[in-house]
Amino acid sequence: MRKEQQELQARKNKVIDYLKENNYDSYIITNPYNIFYLLNFYFVATERPIVCMIDKEGSVSLVVPELEAEEAKKVEIVDNVITYFEYPGPGDLNEYIIKNFKRVRNNLKRIVMDTSGYQLYKVYQDNFEKVEVDNYILRLREIKSENEIEYLKTAAKYADYIVSYGAKNVKEGITEIELLNKMTSATLSKMIEEVDALIYVPGGPAGGLIPSGTRTSLPHALPSNRSIKRGDNLILSCGANYRGYRVECERTFFIDEVPTRKVKAFNVMKEAQELAISLMKPGVKCSTIDKKVLGYIEENGLGEFIKHRTGHGKGLEEHEPPWVESGDNTVLKKGMILSSEPGIYIEGYAGFRHSDTVLITEDEPLVLTKYPKKLEEMVIKL
């Protein structure tokens, strides 16, 4: 059995054990990332439902629209592919899905769902003896396997590359959108040449946000046609995706010069970011890290310019648990992957943020992204 298939089988076995331990007959899975995690089946999420069921006997059923059937039938770990023609269809599609789940597995009474809105929950509640919602699979995803870590390390190589390419290709007058297009095209070409199993999953193999000037004070500023100028800040907030696993590398650059007013904010941000990394060890709570890191920014007189938490989990999604935030008391464990990205944002003036992707090891944190981040290394000479 191939290594990837062995891992999928191990994940399925954990789900089966969970069902048996909690006296459930089956797990109904609707989150697209959970489905990919369990089946290695990636698809574009639309209004058309794609639903997986794993029962306590180990049988895997997958419901897909007809347009996904050809790919679904290739998924080795799936035992039953159930199709429907289109959404919304002539009847109640959820009732159709439930009817077919009961057809392939008799005596379904107690089920658990990974996620559910009220209306969907009500439909299942009307058809089963007991229905509960528990995203156990998301908790499984928090600890990365050796395979997943290798995928993330590969993605990190290209996250570093896209930032490096962007820094080397800044020219006065180039727009944010033009620069981003050059960066993503170059990175994709490099990945095509160098890696296998490259699939254009949602979000693409590489990309990012690259605000410049005063727009850097907006943490999630979408790329615009603003022209980059001397004296600007430029945040290359970029990432890469390998086999579905996402890594981010973000750096704050200065175009040609660093105004004196910006030096303190940059240095406090950089020191806070490195403090966060140093704290990312087994046994430490996410909430503890966030309080210490944001507290450091506050102690240095810049607390009014904080707009978000210290970081978040990385993996199949850009943002996933655990959250490096004061309200998340998750205790870090070996194998978790986090971003470290505290930021300082002075409205109407400039923003400052570095981000690295960090692996929690048995002792010292391992930073997967390697691009330099000292002030003198962040000045782009035109």
C-alpha cells in the first residue's frame, strides 16, 4: 500500500474508533477540507452538496453531483459513490442523500456531523434517533503527520521564493496587481518544473496580498492598481500550496529609504514576531503567547495600532485551529503548525507585519520559512 493510502487508512481508523467509543453509527462529513483530509479528494466547493459518510464498520460512502462522479469513482478509499444529477433538483436533495445512506448501511440511528447549519441539522434530526455535531476531524488535523510536514516544508520553499522574486522585481511605477501577476507566474513556472502532483486547488499554488504605501495599514488589503513609489512601505504577504498544504511568508519592505518615524514600529513588530516564535513550544497555551506578544507591543507604546491576534494554525486552510489568540487555551503539541504574525498598523500612514510558518517540535520551534527579516535586509534599492 502506498504511503499516502496508508495514512488515509490510519485517519479512517481513528474516525472508526471515535464512532465506537462514543456509540455513534456513522459520521456525516460536509466540510470540504475534512473530506480532502480523509479521502484525498479535492473539489471546488459550490452550492452542490458533496457529503461523505464513514460508518462504524469502516465503509465509506461519498455523495457527489454527476459532474464530479468520474473523479469520485477513482478515489481508492471510497466504497460507495452515490450521485445526483443537479442542484437543487426536483425533490429534497438532503432527503435523497439520507435515503441513500440508509440504503447502503442498515440500522443507522445515532449519527454525528462535522458541521451543520440549523436547517441541515433539522433535516437529519427528523430522520435519525440522535444527531450531534462535533468537528473531531478538525481536531485530528491540528497534529500534522510526517507526510504533511514534508508537504509543508516543500510549500515553504516556494513561499520564500515568491517573496524573494517580488522583492527583486519591484520597480518604481509598477502597480501592485502587475507585480503580483509577475510573482505568481514566476513561482508557478518554477513549481511546474520542480515538483510533482501539482494541482490548482482553491487558492492556487501561489499568491498573496501586496499592499503598498498607506494601504499597508489595512491588514487584508486586496491588490490594487496603485503604483509603488519611493519611500513606500510594501508588505509582500505571500504563500504557496503543495498537495493542498498551505504555508505563508510575509515581509515588510521599504522602497529605497526608511523614514525615521517607521524605524521604531518596524523594530517593535519584528521583536514581537520573534518573541512569538520563541514561545511556540509544547505545553504552552496559545492564549499565553498572544497575551505576551501583544503585551510587548503595548509596553512599547504602540498598543493602539494592534488590529489582530498573533497568529493561527496552518495546514489545508489558510486559517485553521488552533488560534494564537487570548481566547484560545489550546495547549501546543508536537506536530502543530502555526503562523507568527503580530502586526502594527498606523491608520493612513503605514503597516508593519512579518509572518513565518512554524512547526512545533519536541523542543525548539522550527521555522519553515527562511526569508531574511532584519531592517537592513528589507530595503529595496531602485
